[in-house]
Amino acid sequence: MALNCGIIGLPNVGKSTIFNALVGGKALVANFPFSTVESNVGIAMVPDERLARLTSIFKSKKTTPTTIEFRDIAGLVQGASQGEGLGNQFLGQVREADVLVHVVRCFQDPDVMHVVGGVDPERDITLIEAELILADLETLERRRDRLDKRVRAGEATAIKEMPFLLSLIERLGKGEWIGSRSFTGDEQAWLREYQMLTAKPIVFAVNVGEGQEDDPSVHRVEALAKDRSAKWVKLSGRIEAEVAGLDLEERAEYLRELGVGEAGLVRLVRTAYDLLGLLTFFTAGETESRAWTVRQGTKAGQAAGKIHSDMERGFIRAEVYHYDDLIACGNEAAVKEKGLFRLEGRDYPVKDGDVMFFRFNV
């Protein structure tokens, strides 16, 4: 699954620093606006300690985690919806993202200029959201004009859609963030057609300075996130960059010295992953232990197709047990002895943490 996270925010808030730490990239980090012109793209591993345990139990020769794509999109500025700061190009890149990671600056650093003024995360969030709202309004108003002709022609589907479209225009006109509110099946289908920026799932990555973890500005971002049904993660771009440059053992020691259980970027990746309603199942054996990403509600036959289309086409059955049962029992043989090893059909809904082996014939 090609999951795409777009990293957005004003210039000089730490987007490229965080991107580099996530994917081990070398995007330009500079103290001036638009040092990122073309978006940088990189792949980050989705951290999952269960996969390492499976590799150990099965003595697997290879370990393959699931991945997530991050796109470092150049800083948006006021007027982006009218093309300011190469805004049209950047907004187009935002539309391609499945989830938005909005980097919000809460760190104080006189050596890093702020394009608007002093550090004020509420103002910065409002500026970015205003541009996305204006871009969506323009999109929906064009849609309304086209739809109106179909309504006057008596087209039933257009007559059904128009009230929903007008309600969105009204809400955006009031400056509302559409967010992850509940929608019917038809409304969700229309939203996919609209490709609305303000309807995308969003994670606020609150970039703090050392010793600023409990700054009042951080709590204001938390409140804003809750109001938008969004998630938020607190991290320090500078520290995350340092952590990313260490090997695993040094990284663990450094985090212990900081009194932190895990890197902020680990939480960011996991949050983005969970926000889209994704789950992980595993295949494991001596050759390879591997994590696979599917959406919640995926059936066993579809999960088999994730590995190879022939597996879905020739699906016979899935041999399944849960990771937790494997850990409790110690090995696969004990899982079978305790009756926790199951045979499931094509329509079995895959659960997060399932360890699966697919039987198929083509």
C-alpha cells in the first residue's frame, strides 16, 4: 500500500529537518523561505517491535517491515491559494497526500528567522488552514457551477449531491475545518471526487526546543487539534535529527539519558499509520518475517492478494493465529497444542497482529 504523508507548514518551522530524520534523507535545511522548491520524497520504516520478536522466534534470515512514504512539501505562505510563494504548485502536492503532517513551530531560536513574526503556533496554524480552506472553496465553487447545469436539466444524481456540496461551501465560508467528521457512503464518495484539502486526516507535529516541552504554546496546539478531530505529536526536530544519526544501541542509550521511552518520530509514524485506519498482519518463517499493511475490514482473500495476485485468485484457506498467543505460548507448536491455531476462509476479517499463512492453488 503506497501510503503518502505530506509534511506541510510555514517556511522555517523544521519540516525538512524532521523529514531527513524520518527517512534518512539529505533535504536542504536552510534559514530562508523556499529552500525547498521541489518536494522531497522518502520512505520511512513503520516501527513495530513485534516484527523483531517474530524474527527472533523463527530465526528468520530476513526481516521486512512495512513502510510509509513522506513528502516534504515546500512551506506554504499567506496567499498560497492565489499562487503566492509558488502556492499553486505546493497545494497540488498537498492534494496527493493521504494524510497531512502539519509541522508547527513552538521552538524559540533567534538564529532561525520566522517568516511572519514571533513564535505564535495558533496564528501559524490559522494561516495555513485559511489557505487550504480558500483553495477548497475555489474547487467547490467550480463544482457547484458545473453541477447547477445538471440540476436544471433534472439529473437525479446531481439533485441529490447539490445540498451536500452547498453545505460544505457554507461551512468553509465560515472558516470551518471539515476534518474527519462523519459522512454517509454517498458523501464519502463525493468527498473523494472533490479531493478536499480540509477533509484530509491531519497530525500536528509540534516542534519544540530543548526545555520547552511544557511551554503554554504546546497546550494551545493540543486544544486546536482536539477541536479539529486531529492527532498531535510533540517532538524536537533537532533531537530527532541527532537520534536518527545513531545506531540502534546508541539510540536507545541516548533516549534513556533524555528520559524518553521512544523517539518522537516513532510516535509520529505510528500516529499517521493509525489515523488512516490501517492494521498490520504478519507472515513469518525461517526465510523471512514480514509486516504487511492493509486497511481495517480487509478480508483474508484480499490480504493474500497483497502478497501476490495468484494467492488471491487461487485462495484455499488461511492458517491464522495471533501474535499475542504466540508470545504467550513461546512457539508455533505450542500455539497448535493449545488449540489457538485456526483455519479461516476467504471472508475472514484480518485482525491487527494476525500471523498468517495462505494456502492457494492456481
